[in-house]
Amino acid sequence: MRVGLLVLIAAAAFAQSPAESELRDGVALTSRGQFEQAIPHFLAVRGQVSNSFALEFNLALCYVGTRQFKEAVQILEQLPASARTKSLLAQALVGDHQEQAAWKAFSEGATIAPKDESLYTLVSQACLDEAMPALARKVLEAGLGNLPESAKLHFQKGVLESQQDDAEAATREFQRVQSLAPDSEIAYIATAEQALYAGRMPDVIRATREGIQKGYQHYLLLTMLGEALLRSGATPDTHAEFNEAQAALENAVAARPSYPSSHIALGRIYLILGRTADATAQLETGRRLDPRNKAVYPPLAGAYQRSGQPDRAKEALAALAELNKEDAARTRAADGGHAGYVSGKKKP
């Protein structure tokens, strides 16, 4: 499930010394997904706090969240082995495209805690994010072997099948989610996700609105609602729907600051409104969090052009051209000429 990184905080009774206070502030930022802001707090007090594990683990988590994968690997390989350290190490290794090492770390984590649902969801999501569908499938097969009734793992499998263009298999998985956890948050997300991949924007809007009205404020529901409204033609002239999209996306960004698609869609909203500086900030964040997401580059180039930065606009379009070139090469190299995973992936 596209929940981003699980914030795992070691329980500790923090003292009131300046170093411990700094650690506490870093942990608080980490728990809110504000990874970039948390890093300086941890670096400032390394070696000065009683709970060094809490500091090092959360620093590694922040490095993964900001795509500094090698730095994260260096830390995690030194920490005591546990399911959570092996899970985060596997995610970092996936991000660094060390596929065999990632599988080894994941397998060690699964041996320690075979029923840990988050291990399978987080590592499989990292694989999907980094265009490693074969490894994602292996991780999910292992997870479903141990947790066959997990709605979250069936959701992940549905996302994988969608990205592999197997609509029939994806439908089966999303329907399985709905039968395992009817009327739950994840059931609404699965319904919306299924409609999203099929391009049925009215059904996406209906499912996300219904879930939100039931009290679910998950950032995926909020992001999918905002994106679907935009794709359905919401503009400032359609006052109510445009405002609804803006509010949903602003709430999504607040709920999960590390989720790139929320920033990208909100950047588009601000660009439409003429809030160029705000749009640029959101789009730059989206690019930093997911530089292979091709959806960010056209609006980012537009924002740079509007703000009188033509060279940066050209650079953004050049980056998009390079991603398109890589995708074309991948398609030509694919067996039978069929495209595999599209790196400019849709993230709700």
C-alpha cells in the first residue's frame, strides 16, 4: 500500500538535556514525515545521547525518505538486526538498486518476523517506486504466503498488476481487498485505485468522497480526489470543485509531507491560481521526492518560465526528455517489444 515509509520510533524517556531535547525534536519531525528538517537535529547530537539506536535509526529513516540511500545503508548495516532494521535496510538497498542485497536483507527480516505485515508492504512499495516489479512480486508472494488474508498485501498486489498492465489480475486483487475489509479505509482506497487505473474519474471522485465522508482522511484518498477533480476539468470557474480539489491536496500534503504526488498536484493548483512561488516550491519538492515522475516536469518548467528562469525551465524539459529516452530504450529492449514498467509512474 502506498503509505510511504513507516515511522518507527524507539520508545525512550528523553531527558531534558540540550542533546536529548534536540533528539526529541528530530523524532517529532520524523514522525510527521518531515525528514529533511529532522536530519540536522540528529546530526547535531550524534554520540551525545543515551539512546543512540533511536537517533541512528531515525537518521537512517530520514535518509531513505530523502533518497540518500547510501548514507542510510551505511548506518543500518551497523545497527542490531531486527525486523524493522532489516526492513529499512532492504528499502535503502532497493533505492540504491542493489537488488540481491535488498532481497537478502528482506529475507532476514522475514525470518525474524514472518507475520510482520509492514515488512512486506514497505519493501514491496520501495520496489514498485524504483521500477523493480520482479522483486516486488517475490516480496509479495512471500508476504501472502505468510499472511494470505492481508488486505494491504492484496492491495499491493493489485497495484503491481496494474503497473504490469494486467487489468484482470489487478481487478481480482482490488476486489479481494474489498471482500476482506469491506467499508474500511483501504477498501475505499482500493476502489478508487481500481477506477483510477481504468481512467474512470467519476468513479474515483465518488469513491474518495464517500470514504472521506465516512471519516477516513488518508492522504491517498485526499490526493486521488484532488487529482481526479483536476483531471475531470475543475478550474477556478468551477468554483466548488476547484476549491474542493485545493483543500483535499493541501490536507494531503499536511498529512504526509513526504508523498510526492500530493505536492505535484497541489503545485498545478497553485500554478493555475497564479501563485507562482508557491507552485514552484511544491513542484520542486515533488521532483526531489520522486525525480523519475515525469508528471512533475511540464508544470515545473511552466513555473520557472513564469518566474523569469528560462534556463531552469529548459533544464526541467531536458530532464523530461531524458526520462522519455530511457523509457523508449527500455521498451526497445523488452522481450517482444512490449514496454515494461513505466518509470513516470502514477502515484495517487
